[in-house]
Amino acid sequence: MSHTFVSSSVWQRLDAPGHDYAALEHSELGPRLSGCAVFVEDGVNCLLRYQVDCAPDWSTRRVEVSGYRGGETIALLLESDSDRNWRLNSAEQPQVCGCVDIDLAFTPATNLLPIRRGRLDIGSALELSAAWLRFPALTLAPLPQRYTRLSEFGYLYESRQGAFQAELSVSPDGLPREYQGLWREAR
């Protein structure tokens, strides 16, 4: 099966040393988001490659994460079936049952998924609970989120019942250009 390249972005992390590259592709089976994050977390060098395969409606179906945290090798496979049951390396994850989207804590790239799936009008909002892959714990937890479309390319992102808020500016394809205080597209 062939994938058609759509767009890509490189981000610089603002709160710690790091960069991330992500590419968006399409195939007959749906969109694919893939990338590589290189960063320092709590003094530990990290390199994480990720690939998120989605259904045509932008719902997450399969996620691979591999790389290193210091000398520790990371190899994760996350899968979601049509009933939104999740597995992490074949182990069932009932705490995130029903979640449609993956949220990878180490990259801004996965903000693209609910933005594209939601297709919001300006002034409208989408509330969801994402399957949040926490880092460095590498465990899944539900993360309630709200995306409010502020302008053609602007969104307000909220999580933890509004305890965390950040404005996102995105490209026409939905890839973040700036994630307030955390990431900025490198130019």
C-alpha cells in the first residue's frame, strides 16, 4: 500500500532542549502521522520515533513508539479496535476504553488528530477524552480535553478540567505551528 506525502513540520521545544519532526501522509486506509522526537527530559537524553495510523475518520487505530530514554530501549505497540478497546503491547487497557484519539505526551503532533476529526466551525468546541501516553512512565491514562476553534488557524486547548490551557496555531493541514509556551515550528 502506498502513502502520499501531505506535509511535514519541525518543532523546537521551548520548555526544555529538544526538537520533533512529523510528517503527515494519506493512504486508502486513512491518514498516517509519523515522526521523531529528540529531547532531554529530567536530564536524560531521549529519542522517540512514532507512527500513528488512523481510520479515514481520523480515529486512532494503531500506534508504534520506539527509541531510547537514556540507555533504556523503548518498543511500544498500541492498538484500538472498532469498539475503542485499547491494548498496549497486547495487554488490555480498560482505563482508556472509549477513547478515540491517542495523545503522545512527548510531541505536539497528535493535537492534529482531534483538530482534523472535529472539523470545527469558528467559535465551536469539541470535548473528548484521549488515551494519553504519559512520559516517562509510558502508561496510558484517560485525558479529558477540549478544543475550541478561535479563528481559521487558531485553537484553545484545555485539559484537566481547564487546569491546563494553551493556544495552538496550526497550518492549513492541521499540524501545530505554535503550542503556546511548549513548542514552536522551527524556521
